[in-house]
Amino acid sequence: MADQQQGNVQASAFPSPPPFYQHFTEENLARVAILRAGRESDSSQKDDSPKEPELRGDLQYLQPPEPPAEGTYRSFGDLYNLNDILPSLTEQGIEQLYSPPATPSGSGAGSDPQSHSDRTLILKRIAKSLLLNFLELMGIMSVNPEQYAEKIQDLRTLFINFHHLLNEYRPHQARESLILMMEAQLARSKAETNGIENMKTKVEGILAGLGQVNIAPEEAEEYKDIKKDLEEYDGAKDVWDELHREYGLVEPGKS
């Protein structure tokens, strides 16, 4: 009875914290830290890898449980299988309306590539059967609505068969999606690498061009002539003083 109540609490929309949360006190955490430190020091002296110390009493709740190796596990009141295998329609008590072709991974009856094309043909046939049965249901509802139950059951069986075929492609879809994500990440990394290489080439070209810049002799002579003209000009000193005040320029030949 207590287990049932605990399961109901865990399965609620907003489950209450488990009762062992009260053991997570500052004192208990300090005790566990001391035990772990002593265990690590002993393991280092023995040249072994440190292991989690075995806790007893009220400290056992502070030790995380070992992950299950097989079977099922419970999460928020629901049971999940470690090996999540898609059950067959027969195991679920559903009538199977087609011969089972090969699974997308290549296992199962008829592992040749032709079986995959048969799967597509089966999906098309079920889709057409769904439309036909829906039209028949509309006819029944207009003539004798009390006989709808049988046709609804036929539609349900068709939908479950259709959905089961699609679910068999889920592992294949996950694998292909992962491949596409990795290819996109690789392409993005290559594009970034190429951009860095191109920028590196441009920077090296600019630096090489700056290293080859030299003042031509004729430009140097022209600069001397301009300086001479400015010196002969009465207001040359005032010009240099103004440039110095405005832009911080220094007259050539002066430090």
C-alpha cells in the first residue's frame, strides 16, 4: 500500500520531493566529504583508483545509486525499458495487415533492397485504404449510424499499422539526422578555416607591401624645394607653429 502511494506521488504533475531529502543536511554533507577524502588518500597510497566509499545509516541516501544494467527504471512514476525495442504488432495484440518487410537497418524478413521499396508500396496502399474506409464510414453514418463501431475499428487498425511502419524508420532517421549535423559542423569548420587562411594571406600581402615602401629620390628633392620655399617665406615660422598647435606636427630638422 505504501509503495502504491509512493508511485502515485511520483506520477503526479508536480510530485513532492522524496522523503530522504531530509538527510541532505550540512552536517551529513561534511561527514560524507571527510569519508571521501579519507578514501581517496587510502587509494592513492595503494596506487589504486579512488572509489566511492560505502555509506551506511542516514548517509546512505547521500550516495547516488548505481545505474541499472538491465531491466526497467522508473522516472516520475513511469516505467521505461533500458533496451527500448519497438514491439511487433502481434505482441501488441494488433492485426498485422501486411507481410513484414526488412527493417531499415537491414534485419528482419527479406533483407534485400527490394523490401525497402515494398515498404513504400505498403504505406501507399494503407493510405488509400484509409481514404476508402473513411468514405465508407461517411456512408454508414448517413444510412445507419449505429453500425459505425466496426468501421471505426477498421480505421484504428489501419492507422496503427501505418504508424508502426513509420516508427521502424525512427533509428534510421536519427542516424541520418546525426550525419547531417556532423556534415554541417564540418562544413562550417572548413569555411571558418578558409576564411582565416584568406585573411592571413591578405595581411601578409599588406605587410609585405608596407615593407617595400621607400621615398623615391625625386620625391625627396621635391620635399627639399618645398621646405626651402617655406623658409624663404616670411610667415613660414608662423605656419609651422600653427601646424604644431593644431596637429602636433614638428618642423623638419627639429626634434
